[in-house]
Amino acid sequence: MSKDSIALIGFMATGKSTVGKALKERLGKDYEFVETDQIIVEMVGKSIPKIFAEEGEAKFRDYEVEACKKVARLRKIIISCGGGIILNKANIERLRQNNHIILLTATPKEIFNRAMREGKESRPIINKKNPFKEIKNLLQTREPFYNSSADFIVDTTEKSIDSIVEEIILYVKF
Ligand code: S3P
């Protein structure tokens, strides 16, 4: 059977959730939208910062694997994946079975501006003294993982949500 779903991957604040919701609207009522982070929050009963603070990143990554197993089984779904999902190859292999994997990118400056607007407290991995440096370092280490996971890459810098959605629809041909 051909793939009928989309997994959006990318660093934090590249627009995965915004674009995911817009894709769901564009594709109509047959499609649902989910966020792996939201599934984790519901599964564990704690916010993401609380999980990091009380149980640590390694435990969060275990929860992320579980969330990934759940969403990878769904059909006609748009998945917004947590930024670190690519750190575990098994996550991507699972998602790839029924999902076109679309990478959203943005410049470090754009990511920093967007993330700061929402507050660094909501994002434990950059909640450090110098979030911009943290973003640049993490982007550099993760870039090969993002690129090798992606079926298709969309640079979101200075693009409207509508044009990003159309680029993705043209690629997946739903
Ligand atoms: C993370 C990104 C976050 C969230 C967690 C870890 C990461 O999701 O899963 O804070 O490691 O990049 P978003 O990409 O939705 O911010």
C-alpha cells in the first residue's frame, strides 16, 4: 500500500506544528494531526520540562520511542515530531513505513527568534545561559541526522505557511 501520511521533522521552532495543522486543514477531514510531544505529555502526565527536570533526557527519549511506535501505526495522519526524534534511527525506520518524512529547516537566527518568543523555559535542551550558542551547536551536530532522515526538505525561512503547505502537497501528491 502506498504511504498516506506525513511526518514533519526538524529542529525546534522550524514550524512543524503550525505547518502540520495547516496541512491537516488543507487535506480535509480524513486527516488527523498529532504531536509526539503531546502524546508523551498525556502518557506520562507531566509537561516536557517537568519530565526533563525530574526524570532526565534519557528517560524522555524512551518515552519518545513509545510515542513514535504509537503514531507510526496510524493511517492518514500528519505527525509533528519532537526535534530530537532523529537521534534514534529506529524511530525514523518506524515512521518511514507509512510516512513521507519531510524536513523543515530555518536559519539559527530565525530559530532563536521564534524560540525566544515562546520562552526558552518550555524547551529544556536550550534552557541554558546562551541559548543561541546552544542552538548553533545542536544544529551542527544534528544536521547529518536530519538530512539523512529526510525524503524531502523545505526551507521555511521567509516563506508563508500556505506556500510551505503547497510545496509539501506537490511532493507527496495526496
Ligand atoms: C527537543 C525538542 C522538543 C521536545 C523536547 C526535546 C529536542 O520538541 O521534544 O524538548 O531534543 O530537540 P520541539 O521540536 O517540538 O520543540
